[in-house]
Amino acid sequence: MPTHTAPRPATTPSVPPPSPASPVDDSHAVLSAAVTAPLLGGGEIGYAALDYAASAPVLRRVWDEVAAYAPYYGSVHRGAGHLSRLSTELFERARATVAAFLDCRADDRLVFTRSTTDSLNLLAAALPAGTRVFVFESEHHAALLPWARHGHRVDCLPTPRDPQQAVRAVESALAAAPEGPRLLCVTGASNVTGELWPVRELAAVAHRHGARIVLDAAQLVPHRPVSVADWDVDWLAFSGHKLYAPFGAGVLAGRADWLDAAAPYLAGGGATRVVAADPAEGVRVTWAEDEARHEAGSPNVIGAFAIAAACRALTEGAGYGALEARERELLSALRAGLAALPAVAELSLFGSESERVAVVSFTVRGWESEALARALSERYGIGVRSGMFCAQPLVRRLLGADGPADDCGGALQAVRVSFGAGTPREHIDRLLAALAELTA
């Protein structure tokens, strides 16, 4: 019996319906809106959450849907009990919802993982032996590091000056390496500067040279709709906690062949079809041939359900259109305000006019990034990120660092501001006022 075939009930289980969409003016409300932060001198202030690129706050609608499901929680697959059957149906329905959200092809696999990092490590383990991986040095560490651990050669391409140079660099690199399996790994939006990468063009170049492409969409899907089919990417990875869902679940979606041919990412229950123990031959196993092959153990049902709820929240009601329009307005105000402060220097890959999502990094003359982030938190109740954002090669490049690569001190760090659904204009205004006061 296939792994995902549960005993069929006499009647379809009664599945609690998703919560109805919130009113249009509240469809992007987040739980953190009512949180207050203590101030160093005493008292509290409404917390200005401006660190969405690390983890976005949970949408209230998502949390409401998870709470509605919680009483029905059960272990999925193979269970004959009511809650197990119901949870199995919800889990597989979540898979279909996320696949539709990503506009996957009909024969794509969609594996639930722990995070973007977990997804890319899974793919690295599934690549054919000897795969040559091409990745820009500007990528997040999750996209830079998994490949070599599994014996694949990594060609690290220098940071391009503009999107067209990125396309030319990939064209040149693939043309010089025409043999064997090859994979291009690229981000959709930089986690340091927010700038958008030419994904469709890079996919076309990769396929023209017989290579494949995986898209790190962690910073893209919270801000823009994506399409696996239309962009013709082979795989896409993202994390639920950046898509306004609770921590603990991610997605790897894409072509089935390399995933189905690879050894299971984890060995254990749920990933098998047949297991036999023989005193003479030891343990023999036939592995599952669908998503279950890489989902051993009890999967994170609530995490998958939450991601699906977030996908619905971003495509129903006000949808991406309203979210993108609001972000553009706030991003314009933020960047104009930063440009007006003489001590502030915004970091950019492709130039100030390049298209970007709501992620901005900058340095402030006279301040180390950690000290500035602490001051913003303790004195103004503003939460930002400081450091190198798990993208050390890129940050060094953007800061023009000539020092040793093992130097990660404050002089080689920056401050990152990021926002999205639920961010009020007051948070942007408060940040700009705080920076003006701190740099006066």
C-alpha cells in the first residue's frame, strides 16, 4: 500500500473550514500590533517591528485558522482514527494549497521541510553525484554552504553590478562547463538590500545550457507572487516564518526526478513502503516514491497548515496587490528619509533605482551597527537587525572591506530595516526621527 494511502472512512471526515477572510482593511493585521516594548528610562511604547526579513510577525488570520484546527490535531497518514484521518486530509490539502500558491507544474513534488535552509540542504543531498553548483557570492549562507558538504563542486561567481551582468556571468560560466549535471542557485530578492534578481532570465540561460536552477524565495514570497511554472525554475524553497506563519516549517517544491532518485533525506517511518528484517541479510527497505520519501517521521502538520493559511491570506481579500502598494509607499518614505540624513549610507547591489522589496540595509557614520540597533530598541522601542545577515561575503563586498575574511567586527557590519504586512507609517516615521536624533 502506498505510504500516503490512509484507510478510507465510510464518509468523508468533517473538516473544520478555514476562517472566513477578514475585512479588506484588516486582512493583513498581525499579532504583534499590540505588543509594547520597555524603554531604558522607564515606561513602555508600542513595539515597532522592523525586522521582518529575519522573521515576519504572524498574521492574525493565520493564527485564527491554526487555533480553529488545534482541537482536531492528530498524527497524519496510516491512522484509522477520526483525528488522524482528518489531519491527513488537512495536511494533504495544505500541500495542494501551497502548490497552487506557487503555481507549480502538475507533476512537481512539494515537500514540507523545516525551513529554507533545510530545503536547500535536502536538495543538496538529492543532487546526482558530481553535480557542479553555480552560486553568486552574494547569496545567503543557506544557499552558499550545503553543496560542498555533499561532495559537489561549487563555482562561486562574483557579485554582479547589475542584473544584466548577473545573466552574462551565468551564461559565461555555464558555457565553460558544458558537461555533467549542473545547478544554478539564486535568490529572488536579496536578504541584505531587498533588490530583485532577474530570475526568469537566469532560468532561461540555465536551461539553454542544459543546467537546472533552484530559487531561494525566502525574501521574495512575503512581498510578491511567484510562479514556478511561468518562471520555469526547477525548484523553489522558502520558509513559513518569513511568510507570516509560525516557526518550524518550510517548503521545497519542484521537479520530481532527482528527488525520487535520491536516497531519503532522513531514514525512518513514513519514508518507506516495505521494510523487512532478515537475520542473514539484515534490514531491507523499499522507499516511498512520492513526497513521503523525504518526510520521514511525524511531519509538522500545524506548520504545514499554517503555511497554507498564509498562502490563502495573501491571495484572498486584499491580496498581494494591496500589500505591494502599501510597501512601495512605505519604502519610498523610508529611503527618502534615510537619504536626507548625511551620516547614513544605504547599501545597494544594483544601484539606487533598482526594483526591490521592503528590505533596506545601511551604515551610520560614527556608530557600530550593534550599538545603534541597541539604542533604537532601548530608547525608541524599535526592533531592527544588525550584523552581516548570514551573507558575510556580500556585506564585505558592499562595505568595500579589504581586511581578512575572518574579521566580522562592528566596522564590517550594517543595520537592516525590513517590514511588510501590518507595518504602520508611524513605525517608519519613528525610525527616521530616531536616526535623526542619534546622528545629530
